[in-house]
Amino acid sequence: MTNNAFLPFAGEDTSVGMEYELQVAVEGSHRDVDLAASIRSSGYFKNIVKRTARGDLPHKCLNSLKEFLYQNESDVWENSWVSFPESRLTQWTRKILARDFLADKSILRSKQRSDVQRFRCIHKGIAHLRLPISYLLKLSLANAISIDDTLSPVLFATGKNLLDNFLSDNTSPEILSFNIPTAARGRIGDLAAKETARTLLFSQLLIQYANKTFGLEESGQKCLLYCAPHAPSRQKKLNDVVPDGFYRHLFMSPCLSGWNKGEEKHRYMEICHKTLSRSQLNTIAKLKDAGIITNNLIVLPNTSNTCLANNGTHVSLGSKYLTSLAADRDSTFTPGVEKYFGDLVIKVVEHFLPLFVNTYSASPYRIDFADFHPEKVLGFLPHELDYTHLRMIWRRWKKKADISFLGRTITPFGPRWLDRTLADVLRLRGDLVPDFRLIDYLVTLLSTETCPGLNGVPGNHERLKEALSEMGVFDPRMSMYLLYRQRLFGTSGYSGFEGRSYSLFHSFHEDMAEAVDMQNLVTALAWRYIQAGKIQHHDIPDQPSTESERRQIFFAGAVGLPTFYVRTDTGNRLLRKILSHVQSQRNSRRYSGYVRVKLDDYKLALLQILESDGGDLVEQLGLGQRIQSLRTRLTDATASTYGKIIRAVQDELPKKRSPMHCSAEDFNTATERYYRTGLKQAHLTESIQVCIDDCKRLEKLGDPHYRQIVSSIAPNLSGADFVSGQQDSIIAETAGPETLLHMLRIGLAIINHERNSN
């Protein structure tokens, strides 16, 4: 099957779906916001107060908690819950709520969850619901479609079906794209970007509608929803002073929506947090074994970890061709064959992933000198790379960072007062990491010598997870962590792959659209290599060292390192092929038997291979301009997503200083402020333009449901004109409840049309 007509992900074969992990926050005074109230009223806080008063505890812990509660200059409380009277809900929405409070929703007469009282409270003498914002989105939609009987049955059904798209990740809301576009309707990247714009605009409208109609704004609890890739700085500070159990109580999702047994799923979320918190503690032993930590002077990581508060976008590509083969019982494309080729595709694609890091998505983060301890900044890398590549990355990272004096690298000693004094005297500034989310989160699992994770054998993931569980790295009950994960027909209902390395897109139309198109191109090229017999499993050996060798390039890009090293006798044939296109490389003087490669040259070599081996695919998929844009992004740092975010954040800094000339706290705070203000407004502007274009298209097509909505809203205006007229108030978040309801119903008409078209 070498003909492009039968090549997966070529031509019009691809479909695309997204999962969005978003950041939420509540803006308001500590007197009104639930997170502050929950901490103040907790037994933990009261015990700290009493023990401090008795002299059992130093004042530092209590002072840190009070600082978190009472010195919040921004009045923004990330991942706080909200409370409001249940009377704000319609009768139909209350039925939805009652069902979600059941212990098992698949049983009609199931008992309630054992923790149901957690979702109720008394506020100023009035009974209130107390809920996470991830679940608030679902209730807001339920209210919007049931507030009156003017919505047509078709659009009501559309809205009802959308309720299941609002889920929750471990902490953040997780929203599934409302539609699954197919390449038969155009370039898959453009379709993914437009679908993202529709989904996020609709979600923003739901948040604003809840603020107005649930009385949240008037009670000092304004909800915010925006894209932000890493755990909030204030949440990290709180995590440093509270025990892991209390952290989970404050921030772990109760899983009210999306699962029949919500409490069971909530316990799974707790397992994930406990496992990853313990896992990072276990990196210390590996750092010692690798020779990176050479004495017992270390800063112990907290027993609680904030990595699950990181957010990203997952892009899943499906193949209609592979799905039809997998669905055909008479086909030779059995589950075993699907698994065999899927693992090989993943191994091929991983070589191309460095093209995407910083180029299309990023999450810049500053690290001060005082925090530049290997046990802190290396994150989960000790579980993702072998010792050789871990040592190489750490040596080059120290060289890249601003932590040297008179040519000698200095690392912090431990006591913060000493390290801060040293940094001030010697002007040691630390580092700026281009995509910190990829370091701060366990994004992939390294195979063991006896349990390869991508050898194409069914059950290999389960065996690897069991082996890693024995090492204290992972829990076998958790799903497999990979940079590029296969979607198997038997479990997902389609055959395809999920890209999980995207942190933050600066623009949907530019960054995301181009990234998805390139992901599709790389996946199609991988299948071509395999179908033509040019790459087989033994060409990319399933050894931990070989796996680490290719993945170190990806992580080097996330850290911002300029070079990496590859064995001159590497057994990875694909990597040797790529390196043959690298213009400048030399034998390493430091590492005998290794070649030193510049990361920028490696990326250009990947681009050259895409053009030479996939030239006809580029033409067939209409990606000529995308290739030119990629070349520009690779050769001009300011054109990359990382460069665009840095320039925007600089405008938030005092005197527009460069990131390395301000403290890490100032830079990271400015970054978070930009995400929830400037970037959110830019995303809204893009999304509203997509909505306007959709309105014009539906007007030309004469869609009856859209026409009915618009005629009831503004008989003398087109839908496009109405949306355009509301743009400023929506971006400023000042639109009234009636306007927001009109916008939501226009959105339902558009979503209904898209679903029928797909």
C-alpha cells in the first residue's frame, strides 16, 4: 500500500479532535472567595494557629499562609471554587445536578455520593451550592438552554448533547472539541483552529453568563477562564507550606461530570497526584546514581507536587482509512497489527517532535539562581532519560544559565538567604526556560531493559507500567504517558494518534493551524516509510538508551539548549539518516565516541527531509506555505511562538525590561497576567471573527435554525452584524445576560450546523 490514495492521513483521510485543559480563577476579595474561606475554616489552618500560639511551631508556616490569604495584590485566586444559591438554577438544571450527585449515574435509583455535603454550604445565612468552575460550565449551559421554552427542540438537543463535553482534568477544566472536522472540508489545520475558536468562545460565553445569572459577579466572585500552561505561582507557593492531603482537598477535581462513578474517578485523580508526588521524590536517588548530586546537601522536593495543574492542548488525528480497516472483521488489520504499526509510527514521529517545541507552542518560565537545584529544575527528566543523556543535559543547562562567576559555574547551596545574597553580590540571574511545562510534568515514560514500551507487542504498556511501579516511578492503574500516543480502535472507536506536547498557542489561526497541519504531515510520512518497508522496528531499537537518545533532543529544545550529542555508532538508522542532512556537526572533544549537533541544524535537517521525502504529500495536502512559514520560524526566533509570547510579556514588565533583567517572580507574575488579560483578549478577538464568518456562511446557506435564532434576536440585523456589535462588550466581559444568551444560542446554531456537516 504505497499509493497515496491508500496512505493513512494523506488526502482527505484525516479527522481531528481536541482536548483543551484551561486555567480558571476567581477574581475577588479574600472575604468573598471560596478558596480563602476554605483555608480559613479548615481544621488544618485552625490547628496551625493553635500550635503556633503554643510555641509548638515556628511562625514561618502560619505567616506564609496568612501572606497567601491576605497579601494577594491581584485578587486573583486560581482554581478556586465558587458558591451561589441553588435557586439560581432552572428546574431542568436542578435535575441534571441531582443526577450528577448520584454515586452511580448508570443506576436510576442510586444513592447519593458519600461526599455530597461537600458541595453545599451556608453563606451569610443562605444555603448555597459550592462547586468547581469546571462543573459550573456545565450548569451554565444547562441553564442557558432551559431558561425558557423559546429554543427549538433541535437546538435544545444540541445543547443537551454538549453537556458531556465539559469535563475536568485533575485540577483544571477539560473541554472536548464540540465537533470532529474532517479533511474533506479543507486543510485540517485550519479546521482545527476554527473548531478551537468556536469551542473556546462558547466556553467564555458560558463563564460570563454564569457570572451574570448565578450572581457571582455581584457577590465578589468573578470567574475567569483562559489558556495558561503551567501551575500558577501562588498555587506553587501554597503547595510549599501545606501537606499533600490538604492540597488535594483544595484542588483535586471531584469529577461531577463525565463519569458514571464520580467518586471512583476522584480517587483515581488522587492516585495520580500521590504517584507523581512520590515519583519526583524518587528522582533524587537517580540524580545521585547519575553523579549529578554528589553529596547529601539537597533541597527535598515537597511531598505534594503541582505538576497536575499544568495545562496543554491534546490534538488527536484519526484516519478514516485505518478506522474502516479496523472495523472490518474480515480485514487483516487486526488489533495486533494495529498495535504493531502504531508503535512504530510513534517511534518515527518522536524524531520530528523537536520541530514543534517553541516553534508552535511554548510556556516560558523564569528560574532564579536560588532555585537552580538539580533536584528541582530537572523535574521528571530522571525518569524520562537515561543517566548519560541526563548528565549531558544538566552540564549544558548549567553552561547556558546565568550562574557563573569569573568563568566558574556556581550552583546554590540550599539556605535561601545565602543563595539570594550570593545571587545579588555576583549578579547570578538563573535561567529562562522556553517550555517549562514539558520539564515540570511527566510527559513520557522511559522503557526498561526488560520491558520496552514501543516494540509493537500487545500488552507492552501494561508490562512497562508494572515494572515502573516496582521502581516507584508510576502506578499501573494510570494511563500510559507518551509524547505521541496511539488511539486504538478497540478502546477509542477510531484508529489514530494523539499529540500531547502542545503547551500554549499564541494564535489559533497561525500557530495551532500550522502545528496541526505539520503533525498530520509527519504522521502521514511515518506511515509512508512503514508501508514502503523503509523503516521497521529493528531500525529504531527498543532499548532505553536508544529511546533516550532521540527524546533528549526534544527536551533540549524545551530547556533551550543549543546542542546535543549522539553516539557515532548509534543503532538508530532513522536518526543516522536525519544526521546525514545536518550541515555542521563535529566529533565531541568532551565525549569520546559522540558527535556534537546543533539543535537548529537538526531542525533544518528535519525540514529538508519533509521536503525531499514528503514533497508530494506537501503538495497534496496544500502545505507549501506552511513549509515556508516553518522555515521562517526556524531561522527567525521572533517568528516562533516562544518569541511572540516573550515580546508580549515584556510589555507587561516594568520599563519593558528583558526577562533576564528582572526577578523570576516578576517575570512569572507578568506572564500569568498576560495570559489572563492580553492573550485571552487576543484569543477572544480571533474567536469572534470566526463566529462572524460562520454567521455569514449560515446566512448564505439559509440554515433554518440559525435564521430562527437571528430573527428572534434582531429582526433588522444580520447575525454577523449583531455579533460584530457585541464584540467589545464580550472582550471586556461587560455584556449583559440577555446579550450573552443570544450569543450562546447563535453559537448553538453554528455548532448544530457543523455537527450535521461533519
